[in-house]
Amino acid sequence: QVVRDQISHCTVKLRQTTGLMEYCLEVIKENDPSGFLQISDALIRRVHMTEDQWGKGTLTPRMTTDFDLNLDNAPLLQSIHQLDFVQMKVSSPVPAPPILQLEECCTHNNSATLSWKQPPLSTVQVEGYILELDDGNGGQFREVYVGKETMCTVDGLHFNSTYSARVKAFNKSGVSPYSKTLVLQTSEDTQSEEQTLPFPVPLERSQLRRMSPFSSTLNLQPSFSGRSYFELRSSAHQLSLHSSLQSLNSAVDIKKMVAVAWFSFDPASAHADIIFSNDNLTVTCNSYDDRVVLGKTGFSKGLHYWELSIDRYDNHPDPAFGVARIDVLKDAMLGKDDKAWAMYVDNNRSWFMHNNSHTNRTEGGITKGATVGVLLDLTRRTLTFSINEDQQGPVAFENLEGLFFPAVSLNRNVQV
């Protein structure tokens, strides 16, 4: 910048001097001696003054050949002082394979509970575990749980199936090898039996109890406590329950397998206003608002049927019956959200409801002592309802897929 300023100053000085020289040349060319004498003195003084000032520092270099450079290192020193040196930790090894605790692993109906632990002498930190199950038919394993807990219950398995389970641990360094594989057998009721039944056969509850001693209602007498599911299998025909649950118009003899699964209402997942009695087989509510309660057993495959008896029905409320996901809303009527498929009914008529959409108004209601039947066919992916063993309306819902739990919503004017 200093050199540029000096160049600019010298250029202006040179331009001014050159202009003076050109002016002097034009004056000398003047042909009139008197005119020349009039300006000669002033011109001579201007030339002498310019000559005297020409060499006075104007052309002296203002910079030496060695530039005087100053390095500003303050920002660099500040950055160095702010450096934070952290000691790197030594990478830890991967965990050892977990040990399945066989004495705590069990099955109940179509649920399996598995428990595991780290080897006693292992000191490697574990951040979590991955539990895997196969499909019950010897197929590929899939993850069913990832987390820090050392116990997990898996619902919605197939009945009378054999599952293989294994678990592995993980931390930041990697994943451990698998534990030993544990083989689990889901429930097959000891009272299941193969029978030859002549058809047509009226499907009345008294006859069902004689054929296989289970109660067809969720409010069960002590002698028939808890059994409320059956699956029908046929060697030549598939038993279809449609239009009416009262009779089957068939003229042939078929083999029928009645597999009974036991379940009751689930206090753990129910709304706090639900009141349980009779070993969790009977429920009512202490609120005038609708509250939801689920069954303990979830279904994901097969044909399932259960019935609920109405013990008390006061002031014409609208209880709802059906199936739901485990995370259904518990403080609203069943079917208000997209996680429940239900039929709600009063003393005169019924409606189907899912995702707060009401469809298929049907005449016929319930009173004290009535029986509501729920038929969940996950082979055909349909849900059908009945009242006092007569089908109520058309097929209520289709294209059902996933894990479903029996569900009821009621208030203090109803007991089932």
C-alpha cells in the first residue's frame, strides 16, 4: 500500500512537470517580443521553483528492500490454549453369550415368557439384548425384543406349535454370539379331544358343554372357569360358522378337534375404573363413562369364538364387544379409535364401529341374561357377532390381520 501511494504521488508530479515543459515550449514560439517579455519573469520563477522541488524526497523510496513484517499470532495462541485433550478409553470387548434361565422360561396358552442373564464371571458391560424367535414351523428367526430387560413375554403365538428362541447381548464394541437355542411348546389343552359328530347338530351351549366341558361365556361358573376359546379343524371339511350359530346343515360325519384355551380379563392393561371379580372372569365399572378391558390372550391365527353373558343391564347403556390391539384407548367406547373393531348394542338395536365410524344398524338388542358371541376368523380375516346365538347383522369386519385381544367397553350400569 505504501509503494502504491508513492507511485500515485510521483505520477501526479510527473504529469504536472510535463505540462509545465510543454507550456514553456509554446511560449518560446511566441513571435511578439513584447508579449514574451511580459510573462518571461513569472515563467522563469515557476521553472526554478519546480526544479528546486523536484529532487526533494519525491523520488526517494519510502520502503527498504527488506520489508518489516509483523506476525499477529494472538488468535493462534488463543486456539492452542482452548484445546481440550481427552484421554481415549481402551475399546471394551464384546459381551459373552447370555444364559437362558430354564427354570423361569415357560408358556401359557399362546404366550411364551423367556428369561436370561449374563454369565456369572462376566465383567463386560452390556447395553442391551436381542431376543429372536422362529415362526413356529422351523423357519427363519426374527427379532421380537430389543432392550435392557432380561425377561420378555411374547404374545400372539400359534397354539399347539413348537418355537425356537435364542438371545444375544450387545454393547458399543459389537454383538455377542447367540445363547443356546431353547425349544418351547405352546399350549394344547389336555381336554381337547377328537370326536365324530353326526350333523346337523344344534350348537346349543348345553350340548357344547356335554361334548367338551367348557363354558361358552366369559362370566363363567366355577366348574367351567376360564375356558372360552375353541378352534375347529376338519379332515375333510372346514367348519364354517355363518348366518346362524344354531345349526350346521351338513349330512356327513366329520372329525372335529376342539382345542380349548383359557383366558380371563386382564387387570394389568385395563382402565383403572374397571372392577374385577370372580377370578377376573367378571367385570363391571365404577364410572358412568365407558371404560375398556381386554382379555389376557391375543390371537393372530386360526378360528376363535367366545361368548359373554350380561349379568346386569340397567338404564339402557351401550356396552361394546369385539377385539382390539393392546394399545387401544381405554377411556372411550370400544371402536372410537382405529385400534378396535366392535359392536355396540342397546336394548333395541346394534351398530358396528371402527375408527369412530358407525355402520350396519341392526334391530335386536340385549337385556339381562343375554349372550353376546364374538367369532374371530383369522383364516378368512373376518369378525362376526351374535346375540343369543343368532348372528347379528352381516359380517362386521373383513381384512383383519395382526394380533387381536378380546375386548369389552362398559360403564357402571353393565356387568358381564
